[in-house]
Amino acid sequence: MNLIKLKMRPGSSEASQRCGKVYLRLGMLGCLAFLQNPKAMAEDRSVYPGFLFHLNYGMSTTKSKLVASNDTGTSLGYGIGGFAGSSRNLEFNLGFETDSTAFLLNDSKIVYDWQDTKLNYHLGYFYAGAVFSRLNLKVNAQGADTVDAAGSGYGASLGFLTPVGRGGSLRIDVTTVSIATMKNALVTEVSVPSRLDIDIGSAVDIWGKWLDFTFGYRMRTVTVKNASSFSDTETSTYLGLRVTTTN
């Protein structure tokens, strides 16, 4: 069945019309091949593992307007996840991360404890999904505790995942989260209306398809609102390990 009819100019030959139909069908086959990439990628178990556990450690540089200072800190993250479905196009990930920065110039400290639950749907090399997040935030500004708050919110993720070489993979992930209300143990009201992460990471097999070495670079912007609104930026380079199993 012809989905699109080509309108030919007067004097066009029947051979030209057949040629146009061939080009149209080739284009449609190319689109179908792209959309069916999940089946091809599912054969690479290092990209679509049935179960995984990951552990990352990073060094970060934070520019904070919340405490009016800049300094370096550390980040420690771990989590579990995996893929499901006939083509393994459904991804689940539960991650925990602690970002701690001590600002020596003015005796301040900020600690973010994040818990992110991600549900993604993969289509070819691309994916999109929902993020449910929880945050515990502690801020000490110039020796005085100003924030000790906790809250939960939601957001979305969008990304790109592709195999590289034998057993390797490359992921580019963009995550945005909003925690509109938080309960502060201190007097002031606090919220984190926006968090934006841009994460570029890779995984390389180091022991069959069971153990991977991971590394990457992340840029994060967090907006904290109390009496005023402050925007903190953090850049982090991280290394880690990932244990995977296949079904």
C-alpha cells in the first residue's frame, strides 16, 4: 500500500515515478531500522544488563552564592539498577549520593544528600523518563547552622546511551529535579526549586561482562531559596566500578 502518492509533473516518465517510490521506501526502511535499534542493542549485555550495582567517587569544585565562597569537595555515590522488558528498553535505577564541600575561606560547609529514583524508557540510542528525588540539606555559614532541611520532589531525565568498542558504553544524561517544599529544623523556610545535571560518563569492561570501570564528568546547578534565592554550581570528575549480571 502506498502511504504517500507522488504527484508527477506533465511529461514525467513512468520510470521516474518508479524511482521516486523506491527512494520513498528506502527512507521509510531507514526510519524503521532506527526505531528498532533497541533489539540490536539488547544483544550487548554490557550496555543492557539485567542487574547492576555501581559505586562512584568524585572530586568537585563548587562555586556557592549560598555561603559566598568557592572551594573543592568530594562526592560519593552508589546505587542499584537494571533493565527489563522483552527488548530491555525499560530501565530502573535507585541512586544515593552525598556531596560535601568545606569552604575554608569563611569557615562554612554544605552537605547535599540526594536519593534519586529513575524510570526510563529506551528507544534506540535515546531514552527519557521520570525522576523521583529526595534531599537532605545541611548548611553551616561562617560557623552558624542556617539550614537543616529535608524534602522530596520530582523531575525528568533525557539521555543518550550507545555501545563503544567491545563491551564499552557511553552515556550522556540530562536530569532536572524540583523540590518545591522542604521541612527545615531551623527557623527559616527553605526550598530547592531547581537542580540541573549534565552528566557525560563511560564504562569499560575490566573483567568479562561482570565488572566495569566507570568514569565521567558532571556539571550541576542547584538553586536554593530561603529569604533570598541563591544559585550554586558544581563541576565534578568521578571514577568508579560497576558490577553487572545478565539474565
